[in-house]
Amino acid sequence: MTERGANCLAKLERMNRALRHQESDRVPVSDFFWSSFLERWRRELGLPASTDIYEYYDLDWRQATPNVDPHIRPFEILEENGEEVIVRTGFGAVIRKRFDQPMPAFLRFETDTIDKMLAFRFDDAWDERRYFSAGDDQINGVGDVFVRRTEAWLERVKAVHGEFPIYGGVCEGHETLWRIIGPENTLMWIGEYPDEVGRFVERINAFSLEVVKAQIKAAGGRLDGMVIWGDVAYRKGCLFSPDYWRKYFKPGVKALVDECHRHGLPVIYHGCGNVNRIFEEFIEVGIDAYNPLEAKAGMDVIDLRRRFGHRIAFCGNMDVVVWAGGDRELLRRTVLTKLNAAKGGGYIFQSDHSVPGNVSAAGYEYVVNLVRKQGRYPLDLEECGVAL
């Protein structure tokens, strides 16, 4: 196993203390980045194309997800030219990826009837190719960028293990469901065939749990935590009934959390949108920290800290709209106000989703340096301190 240096161990202690609601030397800071931002950042700072932003700013944690496609298979290239590619993935999704646009378009899904959904079978979650071999997979290969033969998951983990705390990743029930049957069918079928969809979600939950177990074993002690990916809300509320989420999706999340905690791994749940109606229940299932707390969806880390105290940690909520605006005084006040949530620990500073291409390199650097300076304990937030 890669030996970890003092700086890496200090980052790990900083992260773990934040998640235990304890103050350390300073507030941890890291992020997820759009490729358009990374290209702009390197260009504006005159950096080589190979420059790693996590290393450049010595950020506090990283994340790597293995191949979680239900079917392990190479991408089937249906069309390709200099402007775009259309592929069929291991989810059975047909996706168009235009190279000049940040996100792909889902065109259709192989599993397009209830009967096909009921007959759907998952490849073995313990298949070693998920963890030890390079290959195509939808989560890592078709998104902000298009990548063939993603490097083996364990090699990606080992490459950063000596320098950064590294978290694994798994998709919960809804995040997997909509990628198999499509978002429209997901919402329609929950209403039309609630029991059938629920039984399928239970099978997804079982598959995801085995992915976590196999991932932890494959890592051989190298993981420091786990991210559960699971969007179940949009700007104004939950995508479907909270009662339905409680019945079918919540037990799957709890099983993932319990398995991680059995191995001493904290869990950060990444869920976009406004989840206020079910936020209390993420605490009930044992989530250690919630991310990204989208400001544009009405999530506010100060309000959440007042409501929930130190029963859960928070990760994110830096409004990227403000960040992209570039007004330094507004940026300063926003950052310092968010840092109030770090009083007593329990806060990791990040964007409210990921850093997009309309944020300048100078603007990003300004915020990171500000957090590093003003996020030192004991906190001095100047006129932006608020009562919690």
C-alpha cells in the first residue's frame, strides 16, 4: 500500500474532524470541476495541459467511482464524427455527446417497457473488471467529457492515495433507475406501476450494496470514505412522493451507509435539488455529510445548521452564480457567511454543485485563498459572523 506522507495525513485528519463536528486547524476545501473550467483555468494561468488542480492547490479530498454499469461491456459506437459521438452504454442507454457542449443528451433506453424492466438482469457486482481493469463505463466515460477505456478504478485510487484522502462512489436506487429506464419512464411508471418499479428498485438496492462491498474489498484499505450519488429532487422539491422514496429508496441508502460504517468509512451523500422535505431522513439513516446543497434550489447551509445543529455535516453551498459574477466584495461576504456553518466543525467548503467554465481562474483562486485564510480556527469572520 502507498505510504502516506504527513501532509496527506493532515488532510485526512482535517476531513475526519470536520465530519465528527470537531474544529481542526482549518476548514477543508475541495471541489468537483467541469472540464470547461479546467481548460479555462490552465489557459488563464498559463499552465501545462497536464496540470492537476487538486495538486496545484493542495486540496483536501478526491473521489473515484468504479464501473457501476449494470452490464459490463465496451461502448457500442452508433455514429461518430468530429463534432459528436452517439454510443450505447452498459446501462442500455443511447447517448449523444456533442464535443462542444458540456453535458450529453439521452436519446433512448433499451429498457423501455415494464416487461423489459422486470426481465432486466445485472452483471455480477463482484466482477473484477469493475475494479481492476481499464474499460468503458457510462459514469466515467459519457458526461462532461467523453472517454474510452477509463483507467482501472484501483489504479486511479492508488495514484492519489499517498497524497489525498480518497472516497469511493456508488449510485443509489434512483440514480441507477433513471439511467436504465429513462427519467420520463421513471416518473410515469412510479405513478402507473408503483409496486413493479418498487420491486425493481429493491433489486437495484441489492446490486448497489454488493458494489460497495466489493469496492471496499478491492481497495484493500485505501478508501477513506464513500460518496453516494443520488439526485431525487429538482429546484422546488422532490421528483416524486416522499412517501414512495421512504418505502423503496431510503432502505437502500441506509444499507449502503451501514455497510460503509461497518468498515469505518464516513459517507457523503451527493444529491442535487431541494430535498428539504426529506432532509431529516438523511440524518436518520446515518449520512455523515450532505452535498452539494444547491443555492439555486433554495438550499442554505446557515438555515440548515440552525435547523439541524450538528446532527449532520455539510459539504458545499458556495453559490457558483455569485462565484462566476466576479464581484470580489460580494464573493468575500458570501464566503465568510458560508463559513459560519463551520463553527464547531461539520463543514467542508465546496461549490453548490461543481465549478463551471464561467468561473475565472482568478475568481477560483481568490475564493480558495480566502477560505484558507479566514477558515482557520478559531474563526474570525469579521462583520459576516452570524448567530446559529
